[in-house]
Amino acid sequence: MDARTSYREAAVRGASPVRLVICLYEQAIEDLRRAVLALEKGDIEARTCAINHALVVIGQLQGSLDRERGGEVAGNLDRFYNIVRAGLAEAQVRQSAKILEKQISELVLVYEAWLEVERATTGGVQPVSNPLQAAQSPSHTQTPVGDWNA
């Protein structure tokens, strides 16, 4: 296990549901940036692996949506995740860095919105060590972490 993986695992232990969603967005964005680099290098295997991992992460985000309590926001996020997944499939088939960059931009916009949610619910302080003080997200219940950083 490398230092980055150890750090990431420590960051998610005891993190709020909002912080976990943020971590998953960071992972998906990182995966897609790796896919762009692999595409530029002509490394088909690395590109495919990075896109596939991003799809797993997005599946984790989509699977954690609480459609009952999240209402319209959860529905909008569900549609957003479907659009991103379709864009990633298209980027893979067309081998398009431009399409990957568009998906990254879209994810970054929503990621920044989650950062705002975190700031609003924690007063700018990330409650990492005490999960009992974790803010509940209106649209994601728990975020299963599983193999998101594998």
C-alpha cells in the first residue's frame, strides 16, 4: 500500500457522509485525469482501467443516493450520474480526450457544490475524528467505500 492510499483510507475513517461523497468525487476526477494522460500516451490499457475505475466510483455515488429523503436533488444527481456514465462510454469508444475533459469539468462543478455543502454544514471545519457529529446529506445516505480506491 502506498502513502497516498494510506492517507486516503485514514481520511475516510470517521468522515461525514458529505466528506465521503467529496472523496469519491476526488477519486473519479483523478481517475479521469489519469485516463486523459493515458490517452495522450496511447496507453489503451491504462486509459481503460482509469475510465472503468471512474465508472465504479460513479456507481458508488449513484448507488448511495437516498431517493426518498433526497427528493428532487437525488433525482437530479441520478440523471447527472447517468449522463456522466454515458459520456465516459462515448469517450472510451471514440478515444476522445475532449469528451473526457468535459466529464471532468462537469464532475468538478458538482464537486465544488459538495464542498459548499460541507462548509455550510460543518462551519468550515471537517469533522474527521468524530462520526457522531457528521452532517447528514439530503441526497446521499451512506457512501459505501468498498474498492473505490483500488
